Amino acid sequence: MSGPQCIKNPPTLNSSSGIGNLQEIGGLSSYVTGPVDSNLAILLISDVFGYEAPLLRKVADKIATVGYLVIVPDFFYGEPLDRERHDVQTWLKEHGTDKGCEDAKAVVETLKSKGVSAIGVAGFCWGGMVVSKLAKYGTIGAAVILHPGPITIDEINEVRVPTAILAAEHDHIFPADQAKLLGDALSAKSEIESFVKIFPGVEHGWTVRYNVEDISAVKAAEEAHSDMLNWQGEGKKEEIKVTSEVKIFGKQREAEVVKASAQLAKKKAAQSQIATLTEVEAEKEVVIREAELQMEVDEEENGWGNFMG
């Protein structure tokens, strides 16, 4: 995976960057941001420079503003790549993506044990290779692979969840032609949705190691962030739709029960020659309750329609 682009524009790490906090999740120190009671989470897997990169945490904070719980674990156990201290090839051997995948699985399982029902994952460079491995287990809802290191056709053929690949036009590590080739392999998998996009004029690492003073670089990065977030939403729609339909069905059934109960009460009242006033009050109560339930049903249906729209 190593190459000049892989370690170009290294970030200045800052352990206090971002508006989130540090927690231990799945045995890993993790930057956590977003609503703690959300049942929708996104796991971000960093490049070789680790989870203290300010721009990576900025992406996490941005995603959190739309309601996701976002987790950025330290997959390198406090030892991200430092070009002044590490030999790149040695460091990569000591921090393999297979181990990263196992650690990511532990994080996913921990989140699920805490009540998170849907988890999307996005990985950058080194993290992109981890995501390609994680996506074959089907334990996540959606995957986004951004300017990864080398990924094989065999790995893509094993993917079991909706997967997007966001690649750079100028990338010696993961060339655009390779992205297209893997895109064709994904397209052949009719059982899952897929999406591949080649960003013109950018290089490997453009989504998290861009020059904040370069307007075009910022624009390209933000476009990728938007695509990433939109794709993660694809993995949540079906679950939200099912939940909404269950709620609507429940209210409709409740309305039917209320109506049937009132009709039975009315029949008994008539048989017992109960005063007409009792029937009127019973009918009035039914009409009011049916109206309330219908309003709730309409609100649920409209809410889902807005989400889909």
C-alpha cells in the first residue's frame, strides 16, 4: 500500500480536536460524537495517521449533526504512523488490515449490545481496505470505501452489504481503472446496491488530508463527504420504513378495536334499553378517538414520505 501519496500531507495530530469525547468501545479508545441515544451509528476507520487527525474528527462532527452516533476508534493502539520514527513497510506489517477488521467487528458488536440497530462504516486509505474486509460479514448496514489501498476482485466478490467506492482520478495506489474494475464486479452482484464515483482532479487522500485554504480542494472533499453520508442513508431507509409501517399498523389496529368495542357497547346498550344519552356519549367518544388515531397515522405516513423524498 505504501507510496508517496499514501503519506503525503500528513495531519498535525491533536488529541483534543473536535467537539466529541473519548470512550472505550470494543476495547479501543474511540472518539465519539453525536446523540448518545441514537440507534443509528457510523463507524469511521482512519488512514494510517489515526483517529487524532483534526479533519477526520471534523467529518465525524459533521455527520453527527444529522442524528448519527459517530465513532472513530484508535485502531493503532496509540501508535499511528510517524514518518520520522517509523519505517513505513515495517509499520504496515505490524498494523495489518486483517487485525483492523477483527477490531472493527468487536466495535460493531459492542455498539449493537448497547442498542444500536443499524451501523454504517466508512474507511479512508488503510481504513478503506479494512471496510472491504468487514463488508463480507453482513453485520453492517452499508459500506463506503474512500481512496483505499489495494483491494482485490476476490474481496469485492465477497461483499454482502450495499457498498460505495469513492476514488481519485490521480491515485497511484488505487488507480481509477482499478476502481472501475471493482465497480463492474459490484454491479454484477444483483443482490446488493453499489455505487462508484471517480473524482476528477484530485489525488489519493483528498477527503481527509486536503488544504483547508484551497477552495477547490475543500469543495472536492465536501462533495465526497456528502456522497458518503447519502450512501450511508441507503442502509437505514428500509429499517426506518419497516419501523414506521409497524407503528402505523399498530395505530390502525387500535382504531379498529376501539370502533368494534364501541359498536358492541352500543348493541348491548340497545338490548338493555339504556338511555339514548349513553349511546350518544359512546358514539362521541369513538368519533373523537378515531380522529385522534387517524391524525397519528397521517403524521407517521407523512414523516416517512418526507424521509424518502
